[in-house]
Amino acid sequence: ETGVTQTPRHLVMGMTNKKSLKCEQHLGHNAMYWYKQSAKKPLELMFVYNFKEQTENNSVPSRFSPECPNSSHLFLHLHTLQPEDSALYLCASSHSTSGGVPREQFFGPGTRLTVL
Amino acid sequence: GIQVEQSPPDLILQEGANSTLRCNFSDSVNNLQWFHQNPWGQLINLFYIPSGTKQNGRLSATTVATERYSLLYISSSQTTDSGVYFCAVIYGGATNKLIFGTGTLLAVQP
């Protein structure tokens, strides 16, 4: 138990569906992240939020839409995905990096997404 | 961008054996973390170690930032140590973008 939870743990969706992934952290952090882990590829950063503001979008297609309503919750809204978007989606949190100091990141258990 | 390479890519051990995993990076880093990913996908924090040496039970890690590498030592390995070990770095002006290595897949056999 890392203090970061994700739901659902598994998701199967069609290419025309709309679904959302949820992440919640109980660590008192102010920065939250989405990462993607595809088969045979290193984990890659998708989005970063500091104090609810998006500070990084790593050239992610618009069919992935993040939302951060507060410092404890992070969502990833999915629509019209492609089969190649099937992957493990990991959420992470850390203390804020606004002061310019890298912080240790803690990860949730991930959502394993399959797009048919 | 920075390159993060891990070796070996795969490792099979008998229970009780010791091992050393290596992480090389191509540029100066501000942060380095080691993770263990269990078979269910959970990333477990092992060490936050931009420089120096740390120990936690049977695990220890050393980062030599000036020579751009980090080592993870596992002693008296157990079957529960099986999984993938990742190192990840933050470098340059970025303060929050972890760049992951390709991982070492460890299998500990009873």
C-alpha cells in the first residue's frame, strides 16, 4: 500500500466508448502524474499537475483528457481510443516541485486497459 | 535527451544468492529512484538516491553521480524479490519528469 489508489484496476472498452480512470492520493501531496506503460516500452510520462494546474503535457493525443479537481484526485478521461492505446496506466504523486527541487514519486497500482 | 540503460536485462537466481543490478545514465541527474514492479504491476519504491549509499534490509543502493551510474544490491534473495526492477532519473531543468530505464527482469527460483 503506497497511499495512492486507482480505479478501476482493469478496464476493457471499445473504440467508440467513453470511460474515465480515477486516481486518489492520501499522502498530502500537491503534485500528481499520469504515466503509460506499454508492452516492450519503458514507462513514459503523460501529464503533470502541480497544485491542480497542468504543468506538463508530453505530446499526448487529445483522445486522452486529464482532469485534476483538487490536489488529492486525478482523472484521465478516455474517448475514441485505438487498440494501440492498450497499456497499464499508472498514477503517481509527490510533494510539489514548484520550488525547483525534484521530489520522490509514489505510484498507484495501475489500471490495465484493453481497447478492442 | 538522456539515455537510461539497465543491465542485465534478465537475471535468474537461486534463492539465497546475491545480485547486483546496474543503471547507467548519459547525463548529470538531479534525482534517481529505484523501483520494484511486482507481477501485478505495482511499482514499489525502493530508494530515492541521487547520490551516495543507502541500505534497507537486504537491499542497498549506491549512486556515483560523477560517473553516471547507480547500483542496486540484493542479498540473500527470496522468491518474493522476483519482478522487474527499474531505475528512473530526473535531469536538467526538469524537476518532475521521471525518465525510466528499460528494467531488469529478475526471477528467483526456490
